[in-house]
Amino acid sequence: MIIPDLRGHGKSGDLPGPYDVPGLAADLDAVIAEAGFERCAVLGYSHGGAVAQQLAHTRPAKVSRMMLTCTYACNVATLREYIEAQVFQALLAVLSPRMLANLAVKPSRPKPTGAIGLTSEQAAWLRAILGANRSAPMRGAVRGLTSFDSRPWLKEISLPTFVVGGADDTAVRDIISIRW
């Protein structure tokens, strides 16, 4: 089992770009080759799910099956999502990820009003993860997130795929409607 950090993510956050999904899939392909695997099952969580889809599309002989968890086929499928991504990138040009995380990530009141109800501990954990990033790689990662769209070719992937997502997760719903 190999559990790599994507370029620009986690402990690989300081690696230079590109951070687009095809580039990250090429990185994953190189890791798989270096490990000596001819074929493998790939699990992708969130942005990693987009990378798994890309790898299965560009290197179908390498991927035997996929598990896509809380991921997306297109991260900016609506005008609102596109605008939110542009605003997020603009904010990262003037605020550090730590400042932005401290402003945006708050624990829920006793009665959660937002889409995500966070405890104080969960909010602190998320602020720490987001705040550990540097601005330039995070902007690159956001550009990579927003430029990916597997909808035109997702139906071409014909391998066993298990999709996990919440009932109200519209990104995963897009994958399910295309795959099945």
C-alpha cells in the first residue's frame, strides 16, 4: 500500500507546481512505477478522487479499480462555485492561508446553522491544516481544483468503481449520474 501526499498537499505542500490534476496524476503514475506496481487499485479522497479519475483515464492499464470518496467530476459546475473559487484565489493573494482559515472556519453555535457543523476541536484542527499551507502553492492547488472536469470522458472509464459521498453532496451526485 502506498499513501502519497499530492504535490502541494500535506507534507508535500512545499513542492513547486504544477498543481493541475493531469500533473498530479503523472506524479502518482511515477510513484506507482517506482514502487514496482504494474497494476493497482486506487482510492482517491476529495481532490485525490479527481487524480484517481485522471490516472484511470490516461493510464487505464495501470488501474484495476477505484474508490472515489467525497470527490467530484467538476469542482466548478455552477456559476456560484466558479465565483467562490475566484474569490478564494483573490483572498489568498492578500491574506495568508492561516489568516483566511481563522476568519472562515468557526465552530458551530449550539444549533448548527451552516452546511457543516463543527465542534471547537474540529474547527481548530481544520484551521491548523489550512493554516499550515503557503499562499502560492495553495493558489496553485485552487487553480488545479477548478480546472478539472472529467464529465466529457468519465463514461469511458470502464472498471469497478465504488463511490462514497453524502446524500447532499452535489459533486459526488454528478459522478454517480455519469457513471451509472
